[in-house]
Amino acid sequence: MSDVAAVKQLVSKYNALKQEIKKVIVGQDEVVEQVLLSIFSGGHALLIGVPGLAKTLLVNTVAQSLGLKFKRIQFTPDLMPSDILGSEILNQNREFKFIKGPIFANIILADEINRTPPKTQAALLEAMQERAVTVAGHHYKLDLPYFVLATQNPIEQEGTYPLPEAQLDRFMFAINLEYPSFNEEVEVVKQTTVGETKGVNALFTAEEIIDFQKLIRRIPVADNVIEYAVSLVGKTRPKSATTPQIVNNYIDWGAGPRASQNLILAAKTHAAIHGKFSPDIEDVQKVAIGILRHRLIKNYKAEAEGLSIEEIIRSLF
């Protein structure tokens, strides 16, 4: 199949996938799109929202509709790395046998990831970056495709361990979930307070998702779009030659080169799912907030003046 035909197939399958997810998830269209963008781009996503906004249900529904193996890990202060990765036990033949932990799935829901200490958070790092884990000196490859979708509660900070910058940077998207509108909430209540619950059908196989990820990588990008993405990320770094005043005033740290790579990958995916064969600057802008939001660190002045990261990013367009 030619790449042009493959993009057309991706568009129709993506639209069918959105309809399938809508059977269970009311509203949250932008959130669903960003989760699917990160999946087809081969990246991980961090979902940030208060309890009760269906973060777990969303991840579960996406996993089912993609036909992927799904595991949920509830992060708690006493969770150990071996609880995630698995451990070696001595069997009756006095041989060590490796019992796989929940990390061996296609989609991992890391629920309330900031509730566990850095030692356990670090157990995810190798899996996220290398798609492999090392236990007791043995290297185990994880099944592809592989995604970590983590959730975080932004309001309750007691007893939490903020994610280190190195780990935040490994998430392609940080996605904010907002409260539903009045009509959406009415629909949620109608759907969830009756007897039957709607199921979703698996529309993809693991192989198809990997093929679409490879297709995204092959999509050509014009030099001016790459230069725009790199200059946009460059503008987020205080004290550099191209930095605007708003960044010098309100940002302590800007985004690194991984942000530029992710901007282009996500822009390619955004273009493809909307039927375009190459991304333009508009595609970069559409994905920029989700990709840069968690990579910029505001200073106390921005906090004091109530300036949001989103406003600062938009001003750079």
C-alpha cells in the first residue's frame, strides 16, 4: 500500500476510533485527540486532573478500542520497584524464575504517579525510554507498541513526590482535564446511572498501530516547519538571543531538544489524522501547548501575577 493510501486509511480508522470511544466517554474531545496523538506518535502522556473526571476510564476505553493489553498500577507511597517490574523467585527445582510485573503490557496506566517515591518512579524511566527493563542483571524487552499513560491530581500535594524534570520530559504530552460542561455532565449522569454499560470494540491490532507509527515517521516535513518548531522551543529558553521579554520575565527554565523532536512528530501525526500529507506551521501550533506545558518552569513572579504557562506559550506564536 502506498503512503498516500495509508494516510487515507489512518484517517478513516481514526474517525471510527473516536466514535467508538464516544460510546463510553462523553465530551473531552480535545483530551481524547491528544491521547491518540501521543499513541500514534509513539509517545507517552501525562493526564492532569482532579478526581472523578474519568481519567482511568478514558485510558481503559482507549486500550480496549485499540485492542491492546492493558494494566493499571496504583501508585502508593509503599510501592516498590519490584511491584512494577516483577521479581525473581526460587522455584521447586531450586532455580530462579522471573515473575513478570504489571509493566509487561502494551498500555500501562500509572495511576497517581506522584504518590510514590522517586526510587519507584525511576523504575518506569527505563521502560519509557528504552522499551525494556533490567531485573537482577537480566534485560527484558517489552512488547510493542508500548505506552505509559500516567495520571496526576493537581490539587492535593500532601504526601506526594513531584515528578523530577528528567521524568516529566519523557512524557510527550501533558494533558489537562477540565470539568465537563452542564450538558456533558447531564449526559454522563444519564449514561452511568442505568443498568447496562456500553462496551467498545477493538478496531486495531498491535501490528497495525506499529505500521501507522512507522508511517508517521516517513511523512515528509518542509524545512521551514522544522525551523519554526525549533525556534519556538528556542524562544522558551530565558536569556538566549531570540528570547522575548515575557519569557525572560516569567520563566526560569525552558524546554530542551526533546521538545523540538516531539513537536515535529506530533505535528506529523496531527496532519495525518486530518488527511494532510505533510504538516504545516498550524499543525505545530495545535500541538504546542500540550507538548511544552510541562517543560517550562514558571518563576515566583508569574505565580504572583497569576500568569498561566498556556498564556505564555500562546504569546510565542
